[in-house]
Amino acid sequence: TDAKGNATLIALEDYAGVETIRDDVASVQYSGATGIGNAVFSATELLKAKSDNEHAKAIILFTDGVNDFGNNQLALSECDSNEVNAIKWAKDNNCYIYCVGYDYAENGVSSMGTNGEGLLKLQNISNSTNGKFKAIHNISEIEQLLIEFLADVCDLNYKTIATIPGDGKHHECPISISPS
């Protein structure tokens, strides 16, 4: 969903799409009750309804930790079932799931779980769909990460190069792009 809570697809055809996602992520407000499986399931339902076969499909899952439903085992079970169904759909439809774990400490405890269970969950989701996973510790890291994900979805050979000085001189800047 976007910053206003509306379900939406964002085209990553240029840098404006990356800026839109970055701005949406920066404006997210924590509301508790994290449901990772529910979020991924909602994203796959949106892709089922609105995507086409001409464009690559990818989901970027941004979460601050593990599922959080308190003692509500029914809600947790439903969330786990949604996660399994969403991952199956993503695999069957060549949809990458990129997971970003916003790992921060609260009262000395990692948001990703006391034993890293959130990190492992996100790695498993990404790996099962040929996506990528990264834990970040500062929200400012999100822009560069989104650029890397975009390059991966578009099958670009992307690597950071040195900054070119604005000294008025000629400088070579090699850019590698895969044959596809």
C-alpha cells in the first residue's frame, strides 16, 4: 500500500518510481500487529488483479520485525497460511519478493526477534522467490537499496562507481549492462 493506505502498483520504469517508493516508506507510521504473511498475500492479490505478463513482477516487503498478534493464535495461523499461499503464487508467476528488514533495537531487543527469527523468515521468503533480502539499520539506506532492487528486477549489471569530480575535465565512466 502507499502512504495513504491505498493498494497500488508502482511502475519502476524510471527513477520517479524509486522516489515514490522511498517517499512512501519514509512516511509509514508504525501501528503494531505486524502480519508479514498478510502483507505479502495482499500484494499478490493486487498483482493477480492488475499486473500483466509484459512486465516483471516484484514485491518489496518492508517490515520492522516478526509477526505480532499477541496471544491471538487464530490470527497468527491465518497469517502463516496467507504467507504460504502468497509465496506459492509468487513462485508460480515469476514474481520476485524482495525483503527489507528494518532492524532496530527497542529496550535492548532487536525488532527482528530475540534469536534473529525475523531475519531468517525474510531470508527464506526472498530466497524462495529468487528475490533478495537485506537488513537495514537506518531508513536513509532505503534509497540505495531500492535502486539495487530495481537493477536486479531489470536484470542490469549494477555496481556503484566512483564519483566523477566536477572539474571540467573529461572522465571515463564504464557502465556494465548484461546482454539481456
